Amino acid sequence: MNILMIYPKYPVTFWSFKYTLKYISKKAAFPPLGLLTVAAMLPKEWNLQLVDLNVRRLEQKELEWADYVMISAMLVQKDSAREILENCKRLQKKVIAGGPLFTSKSEDYIHLVDHLILNEAECTLPQFLADLKNGTSKKVYRSNSFPSLRNTPLPRWDIVKTKYYALLMIQFSRGCPFNCEFCDVTSLFGHNPRTKTDDQFLQELQAIYDTGWRGSLFVVDDNFIGNKKAIKAMLPHVIEWMKAHKYPFEMLTETSINIADDDQLIQLMTEAGFTNIFIGLETPNEESLKECSKNQNCKRDMTAAIKKLQAAGLQVFGGYIVGFDNDDESIFARQIKFIQETGVVTAMVGLLNALPNTKLWHRLKKENRLADTSSGDNTDGSINFIPRMDKAKLIAGYNKIVKTIYSPRYYYQRINEFLKTYKPIPIIRKNKYSLQRLKALFKSVFYIGILGNGASQWYYWKLMLKSLFIYRKSFAEAMTLMVYGYHFRKIAKKL
């Protein structure tokens, strides 16, 4: 059996980092971890090829070779996914589809695919494979259960060229204990964070290490600290492994703001090589936090929590939202103030959107306020429901936030605010000055320091000198953030 696995193309988004890739000579931000994991679950005698359209084009001969095409996608990849499916339909190629896009919107694709393998593959894929072998395969496979991850195999890193990517990915858990109204994590993966064993995680670290990869590693858990007991038991083993391998990776992940309440957890994470964490900060408006059930953020000094994490060596990437029912026109200035004061340099601000099957989606549907399907890119300035605030004012206010915080003046102010508080972790300093990063530094001098416009040039050289003389230990972070700024300004101009 010849299986062609295809990963659809991402549009240029906030998190695609498309405009930064040239600085580090990479083709895409990250590989398709889901497909690599599914590949390890397929019969060993099958012949596999994987084409990531974010890295290269699909060739006609590859489609002709395939007995089946397997595709997995997220909502933001829907346009590329549909193009692939329509092409397969024309060529009469059998298609097996799965992943979040098809699980959430299966009715939109049932006429374009032969088999929908929905929910988590550990539940539905084995049943499909058994039926396929017996000649009794069905159109749709669903599951209402959430599988244990203890039998999830090692991803097939041998079928992808890691050198094309800016970072690699690994997973320890799925699910989140919280129930934020706008988030689709719990509808897809449940409230109870399920974890792999400590040995599984260490084996995956070793497998990535054995590919020759050194650098950034994204732990893609929905909320890495969702199961604190399991994380605290696992991290000492990771620390031991990292020490034995001389800290080959620096890790980033997603957590909730309550990490700031646990000094032991912060210390374990930094000793394990974590340097960056994404947190959904959402809004300084307490009423809006209550509205969306973001209870972990309520009645909390979020600025103090962020500063504490930065001082511990964890750079915070922040997610922010405007468009809640409790937001009025003052929210735009309040968000700008909140973002600037905290020194969260990488600030993803999005308009609220109702993702399929979330609590928000069901509420707005009941209120007859749903207007469209979400684009999946919450930073493209689109909104798929009727907001309480005048829609034109909401979109204009959103655009003002993004264009303001990513203007050179405001962006470099945030870097300075961050550097005042940030204390880098000494144990991973050596990774900050790899040949790849030095090349990126020289390219930034050319593209931003020399070819940039007047304002960006001025702030670039000012911050470079300040970092060299005042924040020397954080020089690598300062340079990285200046390159990020180039990408973010490009994204902001599109609004």
C-alpha cells in the first residue's frame, strides 16, 4: 500500500513567522507532528511519503504513486486543505482525512473524502485499519472517549527533513482543566489532562536528539501545567536528561497564568530548559474575564505575575482578545496600556471569534448571533458573529491596537520594559550563540539596520547598543525580538 501524507499550507499569520524564516534559512516554522505520530500507527509494511506544502510543492507523480492520500489540518489551513481535496477528487484518488479541521467541520468535507477518521487517532484509526483490512471500511469513524496516551507511539521523524524547520515539537499531555468559553481545546480533548509516561517523554526527547536536532523545542500541550502533579513528577527526569546531554534544547510551551503561584514549578521548568511560555492573558477587563469563564485570570494582578515569570527567566508570550460583550470603547486604550506596562513583547491580539462546538459558539447560535465560520486566524481582523459593540468601531479599535503596539516606538519600548525585568537562565546560554543565530544577527543588521525605514533603523541601533552595554546577558533575546518585530510589522500592515 502506497500512502501519501499531505500537510496543507498555512496562510501568513501571526504565528507562522513567515517573514522571520529568511533570517535563519528555514522554510517553515514547525513540522506536522500529528501526521508524524499517525505515520507511526500505520502498518509497517505500508510505503509512506510525506509532503509538507509549507516546505515544498506537491508533484503530480507523487499523487499518481499513491493508493491513498492522508491529510490532516487545522481550521486555519482550510483553504489549502480544500484545494488538495478537490485535486484528489479530480484525479479519483482515495482520501483519508482527520485532525481538528475535519473533526469540527466534518459536514463540509464528507463529499470530498472517502474516509473521515475523527477525534483522536488512538481511538478511531485502529478500528478503521482493521475494517480496511477486512474490506468493511466505513465513511466516518468517531469516538466520544478520550484515549490514554500511554500507547501513543514515537513520531516518525525519519520521514521528514528536520533541517527545514525553525523548531521541532513534542507532546506530553492533552486536555485542559479550565473551560474558557471561546476555547475549543476542551471540546476536542476534554477537561482531564491525560499524560504520557515519564519514560515516553524521555524516549521522545532522545529520538529528537538522535536526529541531530539542536535548538528550540515546542512542547505543544494545550496547558502544560494542567496536571501539576504529573508535571512535577516528570520534570526532574527531564532535568537529569538535559544535564546528561548538555542542554541541547531550549523549550517553549503553553501554560495558564496560575503558574506564577507555584515557585517550585517555575524552578523545575527553568532547570529543565524552558525559556518561553505562552499565556492567554486575554484582557484587563475583569467583567470580560468573568464573561468568558477565564476564572484563573480573575482577581489577580496579572502584571505582577508576568514580571515574576520574566524575572525567573521565562519570557511570556501573551494572547489578548477584544470583542467581548462586556467590552466598551475604552478597551482599546486599556489593552495597549496593559500590554506596554507588562513588557510582553510578543503580544498576539485577536478579535473574539466563535470556534465550532465551543461554549461561545453554542451560546451565540442560541442568541442568533452567529454570522459565519471562523477563519481560524484570530489576527486577520475578521469576526464571525454579531458583537454588542458597533462592529465597525470594534474592527477599527482592534486595528488601532495592533498598528500601535507593533509600531517601532511602542514595540521597542516593550523590549526595553522586558529587558529591565528579565533574568536569563545561565545554563542554556551556549545555545543562544549558535552559528545559525549569528547568521541571523548579521542578516538583521542588513535588513533592519541598513535597509529598514528611518524609525525602525533608529530604534534598532539604539537597542543594539543598549543591549551590548547594559543588558549584555540578554543580548540574544533582544536581537531575536527585533527580528520578530520585522514579521509583526508586516502582519500589522495587512490589516
